[in-house]
Amino acid sequence: MTVDFGNWKKFFCKQETTEIKNETVYRKNGNLIEKIISRNTNTNEILKITYFDYFNDKKIKSVEEFKNNKKIREINFSLFKSITDYDLQTGKKLKTTNYNPNNSNKKVSTYDYDLQTGKIIKMSVFKTDGKNPAFVKELSSDTGLITRCINYKTNSSAIASVAKYDFLDNTTIKTTYYYNSPIKINTPEEADKKIIADNINRKILSTSSNNKIASLIDTLYTNKMNFSMINNS
């Protein structure tokens, strides 16, 4: 029995191709292209809409991508490149990624959205390499206030500190910093779990402890005392 591996390969590697038809929409003056709508020839579903600059139809302003006639992504080129991804079920924003105006491959920042409220719940700002975050801020989906800020070391992807904020209504009443302890912290969640370790290493500093330190220093100078006079017990 002779096996034709050429036909076998064609059979199992066969790929379905989508035929696309483009519909060009012109502006009211009839001279410049406003947008091009790309559709699936077989189903007539919209796959992509390409918008062009108002004064120059050789320049793309933005591109919208669709799946099952629902927008799943928008790429904007107006001032700088930005990509917004949408939830297929709700049609709401999931995430926006902003890129360097001088290098469209380097990320500057990202915004994550809450599907219920539509508010930003996470903001990441990246280092000049466009890959590693410089800091990440997490926000409350209800109030929009910052609940936690993660700072990363300058020359690495390691966490330098994690700041947690406690609120009373809209007023910050306490800020606690968890600094990277001798026990390496790789994620913000690990920082939360190592409060005891940080306490032992005296690397937790809060606004309340700051006030106590300031009060202690004032007392020392007022009473002309020195640190050796303080009973550490």
C-alpha cells in the first residue's frame, strides 16, 4: 500500500479562509474617504471598520475590529497609538494600552476597567523600556480612590514597596508601606502575606507611626533628652 503524504498533509493542514468584501464610504463632499467597512462575504458580518483622517484619507485615524458583529478591539492612531479591548458579552471596555508616541512598540501605560461600573480599577505605568512596570495603582470600583500602589525597583522587575490605603468616607486615614524585606517579595499578594515578617524586620511604616516618631522627636528636643535615655522596654 502506497501512502501519498502530500495529499495527507493537504488534508490535515487545510485551513478555512474568510473572503472579505470592502465597502467604501465617502464624506459628504464626495472627494475623501470617511471609512472602509470590511465584511465577511459569506455571512455579511462586519469584521473591521477603518476610519481615515478628516483632511487626509491616506492617513488612518482608527480601526475597529468585530466578532459576531460586536466590537472587540479599537486601535486609535490620532495622537499616539492606543488599543482598547472590549468584552464580547457586554460590549464594555476591558483594557486600554497606550504606546510611546515615538515608538509604537513600547507601552507607556495600561488601564483596566470594571465591567459593572465602567470605571478604571487598575492603572499601570511602564518604565522607559516599555515592558516592565514602574508602578501600578489599584482603585476602588465604587469610589475611584486608590486602594493600593505597587512600586517596582528601578533596574529590575522586583517590587520595591507596596502602599495600602485605608479610607473613612473619601478621606485617607492611614497609609501603610510594606517595603521589600530580606524575604523576597515577588507579588503584591506576597507582600500582604508577609506582614509579620515585615514587622520583625521593622519595615512597615504608616502615617500613624510617622506621627508618633515626629512626636517623639519633638519631646526629645523639648526636654533636651537624647536617644540613649529612652528605655527600649
